Amino acid sequence: MTERKLNRDEWDRLNDQYSRTPDPDEGSSASGEHYMLAFILNKLGFHPMTRREAINIAERLLSNGWIDE
């Protein structure tokens, strides 16, 4: 799946939240960080249905890098 590249501000915001979000497979569920990650992804036009999907989408977007505007 090809996704648009984020601009630098979007990439920074997503990267910051991604780094604070625990892996859902590690059993940490009460932090609320997954909700913030999903919120950011929703604002970017992506709509994850699960915590794992949110992590996967974030990883793909971050690995694409950013574009300068």
C-alpha cells in the first residue's frame, strides 16, 4: 500500500507520539497513548481499527520519511 508522505510537522508529531506508545503485545493498555496515536492518525486521514493496526500504520508512515513544503 502506498501512502502519501507526511510533511515535517506531521512526521514530527506522529514520531513523538509513536515513541511514547507502548507495544500492544506487551500488555500495557491503560496508558491512553494508543488513543492519542489513533487520534493523530485519524487527523492525517488514516483510520486504524485496532492498536496493532495503529502501530503498523505509524511505522509505515514514519519509514516513508517526510516531504519539505
